Amino acid sequence: LLALNQFVINKKCVKTNLAFCVSKCIIQYNVITKQDGTDLDKIVEWGQQYPYAFPQWFGPFFCFLNIHHPDYVKTILTSTVLYLIFYWPKADFVYKFVEDWIGEGLLVSQGQKWFQHRRLLTPGFHYDVLKPYVKLMSDSAKTMLKKWERYANTNEPFELFEHVSLMTLDSILKCAFSYSSNCQTESGTNTYIKAVYDLSNLINLRIRTFPYHSDFIFYLSPHGYRYRKARRVAQSHTEEVIRKRKEALKKEKELKHIQAKRNLDFLDILLFARDEEQQGLSDEDIRAEVDTFMFEGHDTTASGISFTLYCLACHPEHQKLCRDEIIEALDGKDTMEWEDLSKIPYTTMCIKESLRLYPPVPGIFRRTTKPITFFDGRTLPEGLCYVGTFIYGIHRNPLVWENPEASQGLIAGDMCVTTGC
């Protein structure tokens, strides 16, 4: 009864305060939560009916305002950083399930803690820090390509995403954590990669299955058992990386080498961090940030690279143009260098077009604590619902992109140029 009462109150609020098309408000919980590979496309279809935003109910309890037009997003993103941090907190309905795995790192944290950690970690991604990483990434890519040569000689099919995931994991371990692994050359499936895959699917399932929002019910279920098992594997992996780096820093020679560096690696920044009272980060905070960046640093990148390769394979004429451009930029070398990245504009445009079509993160979610008025006068009251910036939908909005699916042979580069991508 309480749930029904809350639903009726919220629904009335939506009708009273918003000019969105709410008479056909999406309340089809079972349909939207069915994982059949078409769920994102369904939201795109609804977005074509309601070009700027529409409310979507997850059962009778949670209402999302799905935004899929840049003019609406601009209202949120042009707010000052402090306003975003304190008055647009992250949607706990979504992020609380992720926090149980990766802790309260930058992805999940908010408010003053987010602000402090963001300021602390920003130097780790300065250009001067990233330049030496190009060679390390190139070495990881070469290891992957050697494996692909063997498959090419035998015409044996293989799962590309798994190989790319191992390559990006190898890269992030070497670049951000000063950790050398053999994850690309080990036989069998990498346990960490498999754990991340399982955790991502199980968290997605938990968000979509209302009874699983209860810790008690979820952890008693078979899915909860698999989740705890995968979480242990993932967290054990990050704990090993932290432990080995701490042991290395105990050696005087390594410590002097680190202290002499102008710019520290990501993990070294965490380990050497001190606040105004000279207190370092807790072990829990360090592990949360390592869990966050190890997951985000390899999984999203692997997704972006895999879809780029897929798009190029679907359009061999553009694949040839990219290949010719890269060969010319290399000029006889076998390794891409930092300065060469500016010499491949067409390849860069194709990568951006692939990211438009298949963004690794399809949406971000926040919760309103202050009223907000959009550019057309429509107002969203505080605390009414969650606000989702539906990136996947924005990138397919026909009011923004001409032929958004790029299904009529449009040149990827031309599309990026004409739309200012």
C-alpha cells in the first residue's frame, strides 16, 4: 500500500510539474528489464516519440527522466562543478550495487570526498605522464597481434573482445600500477577478466530485478553466490597489485627512483598521498580507487577498441584508408610514437564515429536535490525522480544527427566533421 501510494503521488507530481509526454509514461517493467539485446534500442524508439526527454518507471518505486537531447544535457553540465557535486548527487539506486564491488572510488563517491580524490589524482593523467605510456601500450598491442598472427595462419575464429580486454588490462597494469603481468600469454581464461565479466552482468541483472535490490534476497540466490565468488577474485587481484607495489617501495633504491620522478604513476600517487594533517589514504580508500581504475581503465577501453574494429571490418573501404594513413605516419617504424598521433586524423575520426555509435558507457545517472528549469521552461522539482543522461540515445537522436545509424554508407570521417564531433 505504501509503495502504491508513493507511485500515485509521484505520478501526480510528474503530470503537474512537467510538460513531457507522460500520458504514455513507460511503466513496462518486465519488458524493459528483459535482457534480450534490444533494451537500449527500445529506449531509442521511445526517444523518437518524445524528442527531448521522457519519464520511465522501474516498477512502482523508481522514476527515471531519460534525457536524450544535448540542449537538455547542457542545462545540467553547464552548472558549476561544486553545484554538480552537491546538488546533483549520483543516483544511489544505480551506484550502490557497484559500490559493493569497487568501493567508494571516484566512480561512486560524491561530495567533498569526490572533490578531494579528483584533485589528488588529476596529476596522474597529465600529458607529461601519458607520453611515456605510448611505448608500453604499443608493446602490449604487439603481444596481442602476435597471437592474432597464429589465428590468421590457421583461419581459426576467436573471441576478439577477450583478447582486447587482456591487452588493455596489461596496459593499465604497466602504465598506472607499475605492475608487469603475463595476463596475455597465460594459458586459459584470465580469472580477473572473467570475474569482471560476471560482475558486470550480475550487477546489471540485479538492477533490473526488483527483488534482488534486497541484499538478503540477492545473496541467498544462486546469482548472489556467483557474485560473491567473482567479487573475491576481482578484489584479490587488486590487493595483490597493491601489496607488490608496497613491497617494491620498501626497497631503498626503488623508493629513491620514485621520489626522483617528476610525475608519479597512479598507484604511487595513492600511496604517497598526504592530507593537510599529513595523514595518508586508508587501505580501504586505496583499494577502492585501484578497483575503480583497474576496472574502468581496461573494460571501457576494450569495449571502445572492439567496436571500432567491428565498424572497420563492416566498412573495409574505410579500414583500408585508416591502414594506409597509419603506414604513412609510421614511415618505416614499427611503433607508433606520441608525435605520430597527430598524423592520423582520418583514423581518429573513425574512432570517434565508432564511439558515437557504441559508447562504452551508455548512460549516467543523478538525483535531483534542487529544482531545475530547462531551456524551454519545463521544470523538474527536487527529489521527484532520477535523471539519466542517455548517451546512447543522444548519439542516435535524429534531431541531432542526420542518419544517426549511418546505415546508408555515410563516410565516418565526413559525419564527424559535419557534426563537429
